Amino acid sequence: GTVTVTTGGGRYTIEVVLTVGASEASTSGEYEAYGAGVAILPLVVIIALAIMTNMVEFSLFCGIFVGACIVSGDINGGFKLTVENYILNAVADVGHAYVYLFTFFLSGVVAMMEKCGGMIGFTRAISRYANTPRTGQVAAFAVGVVVFFDDYANTLLAGQSMRPLIDSLCISREKLAFFVDATAAPIASISPVSSWVGFEIGLIQAEIDKIILLEGTDDIGIETSGFAVFLQSIKYRYYPIFMLVLIVVLIYAQRDFGTMLIAERKTEVYKRTDGGDGSTSDQAGGLGDGNHPREDQPLLVWNMAIPIVLLIFLIFWCLVQTGDDGSGDQTFMDKIERSDSYAALLWSTMGTALISMIFYLVQITRSGKIIIPDMQAMKELYMSEKAKLEDPSPKARSVMSLRDSTGAFLIGLERVFPATIVLTLAWASGALMNAVGCDRLFASWIVGGISPESLPTLSFLISLFMALATGTSWGTMSILFPLILVPTYISSEGDPLIFYSTVAGVLSGSVAGDHMSPISDTTVLSCLATECGLMNHVGTQAPYVVVMVILSVLVGTVPIGYDAWPNIVGILLGFAVIVVFVYFICKPVISPTGAWDPFVYAYMKFHKDEVLEQLQQDTIRAAAGEDLSGTENNKKLESDEPSDDEVIAKEEIPVAPSTEEAA
């Protein structure tokens, strides 16, 4: 056979001719040629535009378009490739369709739990035990931990339902937004049962399949199941683990530092129940108003608890069933690790949605209470709307009719639809990066000159800055996994420790960058749910994120990469450093000395700030027991202070009007 290569105008024509005896076959194709450095241009475009425009969808599309033009060699071909190849293939991929569907089903279930009153019932049950700033913060954190299965649900539930309680305890909106945001993605990203897990597993599995194909065998020295690799990576995800521990210690110690300490003192010292300077309640139009429960809806904890327990049971049951090879020799974990996570998540979320609809339908309520249906109740259930209008007395009805459940389900889909747009474009970006050769460029850097021991740290930092710039943790994962994992395996010669910790670096770095990004969907959603100003939230949360990032690198990714100590030592050392940081750097919100942390003190040393100086003096007075709720420094509160009736109305969780009232 012969291979002929001709060139002209930056394009290469390659013709291959094969001859077998008297038979001859040939094929040819045209390919665009460009320097190796050009391969990184689409990634640069995405990051640069995300920083300049704060529009992640636009940035991702432009990056795909630029890369497609590089591959095709002209603008016309680039446009066709962008739509017909990369975006269309991202939508049509079967694995991606699984992610779309189980995300939609789970979001629908969450919306139904909200509509039926189960979520509010749960938060009210917790709030009964919260009567101090510390217990109020514990309640907010507990809601975030319990709603571990979805970051959007976590944000909406904790933010909206806990806001009246947190306000009444004189806690700033910035602190509530921090708790909401910092318990959403960190918990959902490391939970084996969440809306994140299928997406993360799918990305990991795609790269493992490439490694198996490259090695020509399943015996590659690491787990061959995406779910197994996911589980192995959890212990190396230092940032989300440390962030959750930090919140617990901050709540217990009632200390803060930097901008958060200032926000907390401005709220607690002056006994403000309006959320403080960060509140946007007077501007907010309300988030998710169309999905509040009816006024006569019984707010029952079990209407949230039972679907969650059912979901967890079905997920693990489906995982075991899809991972059972029929031999009878497998352990539980063997079945989990060899399961089809996509199928398990799809069937379990769909089953939970259908069963929940039936569960809410068969519960009969009248006048806000669950009743055992008698003949009169059965008659009322089947009364016509006209008859109900003629007799306005309370009637028996289902907790949620099929129409109510379907409407709530569709609202759940509506909430996550924008995220699926970003997700689709991120998948298309990942495919484009491979086509343009960015993965091979990264491979040459990693294999040729970067020490494998540094890869856990580099993967963490690169994903952090990319998520910070683009505002999407899922998009960052979609782009970086195809660029980093296979080269990491080759460079480390299949070292499981390096591979698992690099996977963890991408996953945890994406969450850290997402936390600092003002254009992140969860950051914006946290602000909307808590009615907190966007930059107030980012400005008070970012210092804690920076501290935890530095800690994660110093005691986590660097030592584990160089095998300096066992992983558990790094985690315990991180816990100890967090305690030292909180008790020696952070300062009590209400302090007899009014002392500031070193960072605020340094700022005041070089910049005279009369507001902070007065706040320090007022903190001392408040610690001595003086009531400062009506002082001159609280003019904003006095001028805006609502009447008693308005305060009561504000502390009530809003509900939608009943059908009878609406009629």
C-alpha cells in the first residue's frame, strides 16, 4: 500500500491506497493543519468571554464555534460543524439522554414535595428547636444536609423556608446565603445518591473506556467502573469536606472573620430583623411563587420524608440489580461497583415520581387535616366544580390531584432547563476539545514535562480557575476530564493513588471555583432564594473559600500527590487547622472587646473607616447588655421598620390561594 500526502494553503490531502493481489482499494480525505498551540484557543475564548460577558452559554457557544472553524478551515464549515456535529451529537448521545431524563424526574419529584407542603413541614419541624442564633444556624445547616440529593432543591428549600426564621434571630442574609450555597454543591457532589452522581460517573466512565481501549485489556490497575472510581475519589475531595467541617465549627464557636464578621455585627449588634445590609427583600419579586402549597394544605413531614426514603431505596435496589452477574459470589459493593448507574438512576427517579403522584393522590384532606375517607368524603371528592362553588364549605380532596402533581412536576423541569442548556454546550465543548487536539496538547505537557505527583494539585487549581471564569462546575468537569484523565493514567503509569486523587481534584476544584464565581447558577440561585445581594454574598463567602482552597492544597493535594502521609492524616490535620483558624483568627460576633480579626484590623490600620470604628464600640456596648436596636446607627432600620402586622406577615411562609378562593 501507499500513502500520499499533498499540501496547499494550510490543508493536507491524504490518500491511502491498499493493494491485495490484483485488488486495489483507496480512500482519501482533506484535513486542516495548524500549530499545536492553536488547539488551546477555544478554551481561551471560553474563559475570556465568560469573564468579560458573565454569559456562560454565549461563551461556550463561541468557543465551540471558534474550534469548529479551526477544524473545518472556514467560517461556513465551522457553523455547520457547530450545530450539526457537536451540539446535535451532544443532544443525541444515549448516555446524555439518561442524564437529561433522571435530572428531569428528580427535579419534578422535588417540586412535588414542595407543592404538597412536605418541605415546609420539614423546615417548620426543625425551626421549633431554633430560638438562638446558634440553633437557628444549626437548623439552616441541617436542612442543607438533609436535602443532599440535589443542589437546586437544597438551595431553594433552605433559602426560602429558613429566611423568616433566620431574620427573626438577627442573622444576616449574607450568612444564610453562605450556608445555603456552601451546603448545596459540596454535599450533592460527594453524595452517592444525588442528581450529580450520574453525570460525574458518566464523565469518568467515558475516560476509563478510553484507557481500556488504549491498553487493550480490562486489567488496567484501577477500577473499571465509573461508580467505583467515584467512590474511591470521595476521600480525596478535600475542599467540600473541609468546607462542611468549617461551617460546623463556625456555628459552634459563633465566630467569623473579614467581611462576614462585619455583616454579622451590623445585623446582630443592632438587632435587625430585616436581614441586614445584604437584604434585597424590598427588591425581590419572590422565587418560585407559583409552586407554594395551598393555604389549606396540611404541612406534613412524611410527604417529604417518604419520597426521599423511597428514592434512596430504589436507587440502591436498582444499582444492585443492574450489577448482579447472577453468580451468587458477589458482595454488595461488588454489585454496586459493577452496576449500570445510568439505568439505576433513571428507573429509580422515574419510579419515585410515579409512586409519589399516587401517594399524594390517595391522601385525603379536609380543612388542612388528613382524614380517613367516609361516604361523605367520597361524595365530596367526586363533586363537580359547579357544586363546589355553590357550597363554599370545606370539601374533602386529595393532597394533590394528578393535575396538581403534573403542574408541580413541570415547574421542576422549568427550574433545571437552563442548566441543561449549559450542560449540552459543555458536552459539545468537551467533544470539540478532542477534535481540535486540545487533549493531545495537554497530554504532551503532562506526559512530557509535568511530574505525575503534581497532577492532583494542578487538576484542582485548573478546574478551580475554569469554574471561577465560566461559572459552571458541570461544564468545567465536561471539558477537563477528557483533557486530563487519560494523560494522567499514562504519565503515572496507572498509579491508582494519582489517578483517583486527580479525579477528585477536578471534581472538588470545580465546586470551589463555582463557589467564588458571581456568574455561577448556584451562586445566583442562592441569592434569589435568600433574597441577598449578589455581590454581598460573593464578597462574604469568597474569603472562606480562599482559606479552604489554600488548606486543601497544603494538607491535601500536595502531600497526597507526593505520598507524604496517609490520606487520613491529611484530613485530620485539616480539621485541626480549621479549629485553630476559627478560634485564633476569627472573632466572636458579639465580643466584650469588639476586637476585629487580623484582616479587618489591617484594613483599618491603613484606611480610616468611621463606620467600622463605631461598629466596634457598639459591639462592646451590645456585649455589655445594652439594647442598640433604636440607636442613631440604626437609622436605616428605623426608617424601614415594618409594622407589627407586617413583621408577622413576613415571618409566615407564603402559600398559594386555595382553588375555591381562586375561583
